Amino acid sequence: MRLIHKICRGLMRCYPFARGRGFILLRTPLRRLRFDEETLVVRCKRGLSLRILPNDYIGRCLYLTGQFVDEIQQLLVEISLPDDRVLDIGANIGLVSCTLLRVNPSCRIVAVEPQPR
């Protein structure tokens, strides 16, 4: 991995952004950051390790910041009950589903993503 990737990742994960990290990625030269690797395994802020596509928007956000739409994940974790049944339509890489399963392993989730990648 190149040094510039590590520096950007360190800055994005440590800088005290209250919200909007993803928007910063869209509005700065970080949106042009390219990776040679097709996939990478990253550790997210909630302790999950996920295989991502680093040249994809969500994958880049997870790589650089360790999170993506954290408010939705937090809400689902707070309202979930044991043995819940969840249908995650448009799951992308399954971040929300994996977060919920980590906190509430007795729930059952069907995650659907129609895009082949």
C-alpha cells in the first residue's frame, strides 16, 4: 500500500469531524485516490473486519474513516430485539447487516444486493 493512502487514512480517522466525512471525500482530491488492489480488508470502528472495494465510494469511506452512515447502524442496534427478522434491501457490502449481527447474533437477516460486484 502506498504511503499517501496511509497518510490520508490516518488523517481521516483521527481528525474530529462531527459528521460529513463522506462529503469531504466527494469534495476534495481524495475522491481521485486510486488503489492498485481490487479488494482490501479493513477494520471498521465498530470492530468489524470487512472485505471492501477500495476504489468504490463506500469502500473508500470505510478504508479512510472506518465508518459509513454510522447513524443508521446505531439506530438499528438500539431498536433491535433478540430473534428479530430483518430484510436489508440494497445491502451493498453488508455493513449494516454485519453490524446488527455482531450486536444481536440471534436475529436473522436476509441481505440483498442486486449489483454483482
